[in-house]
Amino acid sequence: MRRLIVFLALILAAPAAAFDTQAGRLEILDGDWEFPGKRLAVGGQILPLPGEPELAFLEERFGDWVLILVSQGGNACNGSYVWFHARPGDLRFSPEFGTCAEAYDVREGDGVLAVTMARIDPGRPPVTYLWDGARLTQEDAPRRASGMTPGDGPEFWIGRYPFELIEAADYQDRLAAMMAPEALVEADRLIDLSSPFRVEGDWIVGTGCVKFACQSARGAVAVSRADGRVIVALTSPEQGARLYGNPGGPLPETITALLAGQ
């Protein structure tokens, strides 16, 4: 499950427990009966966090600015982000921002703070949110590469997820050669809640589906263990079953079953 994976990653990332700032020690406090949401303590002051979140984590610090993840819990949305200005006499929050995905790149340059994350919308590139202390803007960001190195073979994908391959920058040309742009967007939509790639005979296969519609709207990606070729199978009530790519031989059983409606 794409969203559950991201949520677990946030927990395992071990965000900071506190930061020492010009305004004093900054940390997250639990709520109470009067204010149930998480709160922010800084230099003896206690401030409510935007949205009264169930969960909150201190993520990064650049000078007087601290990035905070706020979340209502669950796996429908991993949360949103907010910058907090921890300077005496000028304590303030930025507007909330985010796509419900994990921020995978946080940086500062020329006085602008940048946070990059995946978009949830199928087929869209990642987005970078830019905060200059007064105005929040956003722009498209480059897709992330798969992480494969020249020495890696197809087994690289075992244990990884099919949506990672569909979204990887270094696979876009290969996918575009066998799928029209709208089909690639549809693959990203259908292969959402997914299982990791596993070995299936001569193939490495991963599957996914649309939440609440896994019987009728689903897809599979297979990578050949022999030469790394990729095939994609999709099925939906609107377009039926279809296969993209040249298998060059027998299909893996998972793909055969999907195309047969099983």
C-alpha cells in the first residue's frame, strides 16, 4: 500500500525530539482535555499547532525556521507540513502545505526553503513547495530515479513496489516506448495499493489495485529476469484488459490471470 508505506517511513525516520532555538527550546507537547491536539512549546510559551493534529513531528531546522509534520493519523493521508519561525518577538507559522505524501528532499538556498514530495495525482511529477518567509509557492520537480546502479540486474526490483518503477525517471523512456501517455497515467492510477515485486518463474512481478475496487480496477508490472524487459497489464471496467510491452515468450501466471479477468 503506497500510503501505508509512506506513513511507516515517517515513523521510522526518527524525527528530532526537540530543537534549541533563539526563542528557546522547541518541542511537541501532547494535548489535554481542553486542547486535545498536539501543541508546540517554545521558550516557555505553548502554541496550538495548525489543525489541532493527532500527530506532530519536528522534521528539519534551517536557521530560525523549523519544519513540522502535522497529521490526523490513519493511512488515508500521511499529513501536511508547516514551517515555524522560532525567533523571539516573531513567532509564526507558514501556511500548511503538502500532498499527503512524505517529503523526500528538504533544503535551503538564497533565503528560500524548499520541500519536495510526490504528488498523489496519477501521472503528475513531484512538486516542490517554496517558502520565502512571506509567500508559499509551488513548482514541478524532476522525477526521482529508481536507484539502480550499472551493476544491478533485474533482481534489484525484488521487494520493491511496482508504482516505484512506473514513477521512476530512468524508466520513463522505456515505458513511453510501449505505452501512450494516457495509458501510463492510467497505470499509475490503477497500481496504487500494491504488493512488492516477487519472483515468479522467469519474471519478477508486482501487482496493485485501486482502493475499494481491487476486483475490477487493477494492474501488474513484470520485469524479465533474463534481459530486464518490462511488460504492464491493466484492467478496468471502462477499458477492459490490455497488455503493454513484448513478453518475448510465455507470460507470467499473474499477468495471464489478470488478462483473463481472474
